[in-house]
Amino acid sequence: MTSPRAKLTENLQSLCHEHGLMWDDQLSNDIPRKWRIHGDMLLLSSSRCFVDSRWITHIPSDQFWSTVARSFGSSIKRIAFEGSIKNDDFRSPNTRLVLGSDPWVYLIENGIKFSYNVDKSMFCAGNNTERMRMGRMLCANETIVDLYVGIGYFTLPFLVHGHARHVYACEWNPDSMEALRRNLQANHIDDDRYTLLLGDNQSTCPVGVADRCNLGLIPSSEASWPIACRALRSEGGRLHVHGVVNTKEETHDQYSEKVRQRIETIMRDIHREENNYKCEIEHIEKVKPYGPRLDHLVVDLLLTEIRS
């Protein structure tokens, strides 16, 4: 079976011959080796392929990109380039559509419908194992607070597969919140099962309501650890704390123990003499490598009130 890259190379060689462009090693090395496909959109890295100006100077743009799309199968209708993340408060993507005009992507993962605007939001395919794991949580009677909710990466698994009773979804990017609204509707989630809280979670996050709180931000969610602890019910609950560990400096266990101690201290400081709390590590999940000697971890913690 011919690979997409081999098919793309064959089609572009024919196209170059048709337009009098001599094929050489530079053009061959300019063909993408990695890509992502979401729905009918092909996503390419703007810094790793098709940077040679001869593609466009010798070949009509619409014909070139149509040929690229066809090489990946008849389902591909749009192509976009992903650049470096913008230096703004929302870490917005830097995306450029070269084929098609509609920036909304639709895909299904683990039976859940997701959509997002590639000009405004991102979808991290590398976190799919953690999204699936959250969907397996036994939370049918639980109220959950999801911080840094984005387009619903974890809110949707909690509601669709975990059957959470209610999720408070906190997000300060209005474009991500728009995508989340669409995704909740597309998955037929009843309105009374979620509350959308747009704005800084320092001011929007509810207090004393949660059986479980998810902190899905990397490289560190530490700024919101006190907020998450306040969100838990007075009798305690569970936290899923995302972060990045430098394995050159500490092991997964050492990092997780440091998180556990800090969370336990925060919870005790919040409630002071009213209640005391015990914090236990229930599970440590390695989600994916984040860089050289860096791992994206999730530490599952159980906080239990100690009654005197």
C-alpha cells in the first residue's frame, strides 16, 4: 500500500514536470514527513515543509494545494499551516489556511464530538489518553470543577462517559468557550448538567461545591492549587493536578510527593482550625513526553477531612 508521503511525492513530481519545474533533492526534502488530520482538514507545520518558493512561483496556488489535498485521500478538503504560538494571554495559535475558508474543524474522539476554530483554539492530540482516562472515572453522582477547560477536553469526557451530575467549566478565552458551547450542544448534553464560567478562575471558580476538581494546565497549574482546594466540599474530594516534571532533577514519585505535601498544606491553611485534612496520592499518570527529560504528569490526589 502506497503511503501518503509517497503518493504526495509522485503527484508533485508529475505537477512539477507539467509546469517545467525541475525536480531536485531540495524539493524532495521540502515535502512533509509529519502531519495531522482532523476531520477534513490537513494540518501542517509552517516551518518544516513547503518553504521553497518555487512551489508557488512555478505552479498555480489552487492547483498545487488541491494536488496536496488529493494525495491524502478524497476526504481532505482543507489545508492549514500551524505556526508558533502567539505571545498573548490565551496562547492563541498562529494558523494560516491555504485551501478552504472555513476555520472550524470537526472530529470525533472516543465517541465524543469535538469542534474548534483553528484560528482561535488548539486541539492537543497527545493528551487523548488522559481524556479517555478521565472519561473512565466513576463520577455519576459527582459535581466537578474543571479549570482551564479550553474547548472541553476533559469536561466532555466527564459528562459523556463519566456521567457526572454537574460540571462547572472555567475558562477565560471567549473563543474556547464558544467552541465548548458548540461541543456541549453537539453531544446533546442537557443544560442543567453544566455551568459555563467565563473569566479568570480567581474570581469565577465556585467555592465548596466540588467532589472532584481538574487542573488541566501545563507546564504548571500551581497558581490555581488554592482555588481548586477552595472549590472542594468541606469533607474533601479529589484533585487531578497536571504539571511537567524535570526527570533530570527529580523522579515522578518525588515530584508527586512534593505536590501532595503542598496541596495538603494549602487545604489545612484554608480551613485552619475548623477542619484538618489528609492528602493521599491515588495515582500518578504519565501523559506524554513534554521535551528532553521533561514529562507531562497528572497526580491524582484524595483529600479527606480528619474529624476530631
